[in-house]
Amino acid sequence: MSLLDTAALVLARPHRAGLPFIVAPALAGLVLGLLWHGFVWLGLAGAAFSAVFFRDPDRAVPQRPGLILAPADGRVVSIAPAVPPAELGLGPEPRTRVATFLSVFDVHINRAPAAGRIRRIAHHPGAFLNAALDKASEENERNAILLELACGRNLAVVQIAGLIARRIVCEVREGQDVRAGERIGLIRFGSRVDLYLPEHAAPLVAVGQRMIAGETVVADLASTEPARTAEMI
């Protein structure tokens, strides 16, 4: 990535959900700066951090049917069979789950992995464990989204709150049609997003790989390629 590309990513416009977190510390710093000038710099630093955290860059979204894209930026921490959240009604059979952990430095905008219709959205209250832990998928607060593809198959995206995150924002509704890569929500201040692939779909990513929401191809329903493995070198 060039220096210009890096600057464009860092300076991307913030998502509207982040505006209160940008404006509030800036105003507080200006007001409290009347007491001590150091508060001005603290307020501006807080506003700058929030502006970077809530950045919402555009993405080059692949358009070929059958591609399943990453729903979140971050690092793949787990790829394993797992039963989807019971509240989605997908049954007890395990599916391949690709879990992506988002640090506070990642873009936190979540995107639709494919084009389709939102069939169900279910919020489940829970704990706020470290989102990198495998048990966070079951025990943490989450928002599960069931997406039906045009071919009739379905997948699930689960937004999971983490140790610091305390607010899951879902911007889609049941019955809504979404495009591949369309923005569907965000999670504030570090978290995890699980993607449950359609049945028999092989993941084309590996544990440790960096993901780019709306751009990284996680699976290809038209491919016969086996699941990939990778080596950190």
C-alpha cells in the first residue's frame, strides 16, 4: 500500500454513528481549555482517535455471483465447524465458521458478504469476554443476521461484542434486499464478526490472514477448490 493509499484510508470520512464521539471530546476540550490549555490537546486527541476509529472508506467490491466476501476487516482467528446461533433457526448441523477479530485499529464497518435478502435478525444478550476467544461466539452479546442468497442457499453474519465493545449497531432490517459489500452496521471499539458459510462451501482464506470487508473473497460457491491452508513465514 502506498503512502497516498494509507493516508486516504486513515483520513476516510467517519461513519455518522461516530459523530457524537468526535464532536463531544472536541467541545469538551475547548470548554475545559479555559481552565487549563492541556485539556484542548486532550480533547483534540480524543476526537482524532474517534475520527480514525469510525472511518468509513469505500471498497472495490467484486461483483461476480457466487462469491462470499469478508463481512469485516481484521484477522482470521478461527476456521472450524460450528453450529450457527440457535435464534436463527438454521438447525443443529455444524457449518464452517470463519471468525474475524477486529482490533481498535481496524475499520469497524461491517458489510454484507453477498447479495441477498435479510430473512432474520436476532439480538442475544450476553457477556463481554475477550472477542478473540473461541467461546465468545456463544457467551458474548451478539447480533445475528440470516441472509438468503438468490440461489436459495443461506449464510449467517454474527456481530459479537468484545471486552471493550459495548454497542452493536445493525443498519439493516428483516425483509431488506442488500447488495454484496453493502454496509450493514458496525461494532464500537473492538470486537469480532463470525461468518457461517453456506453448507458445503469451502473457505478460501486461512487462520492468521488479514481480511478487508467487502473485498476479500472468503468462499466461492462456483469453485471446487478445497479449503486452503497457509503458513506464516
